[in-house]
Amino acid sequence: MAQESSKMASIRKWIADHKLRTVGCLWLTGIGSSIAYNWSRPSMKTSVKIIHARLHAQALTLAALAGAAAVEYYDHRFNPVAKVDKFTSQHLAPADKD
């Protein structure tokens, strides 16, 4: 049970660290599966199939972005340790003056 929770924590940490990559993968999966589903329906025109696939992928992307925002809010709200990412720490370092 403890190993399962540590695996879930590891997955959650990876998703939190790679939010845009996760949303992009969800978009690709969504548009691919929607195109596969729509192609199995022969009564639709090709342009309508592509439009429906784009709309389904767009809805999935919005849901993924909302989920990423919820994870970000949760991390900032309930994580007692202030997290500074690698990009922010570069700008917070003292600048060398020549």
C-alpha cells in the first residue's frame, strides 16, 4: 500500500513539474482518439470529422488546463514549503556586475 501511494505521489510530482507537456499529450491523445472514432462513422463528411475531432480535443484541453490550475492552486495553498522553480531561482540569484 505504501509503495502504491509513493508511485502515485511520483506521478503527481511529474505531472506538476511538466504541466504543459501533460496538457499537450492529452491534446494529442484526444484528437487522435476522436479522429479514430469519427473515421469509424462513414455517414459523415471528412471536413465534419476533422471539425468534430478538433472540438473534442479542444474541450479535453480546457479540462486539462483547469486541472493543471487546480493542482497549482492546491500546491500553493496547502504546501507549507514555498516552492521556487528552476527558472525563478535563476532570476533571483544576484547578478554579477562587470
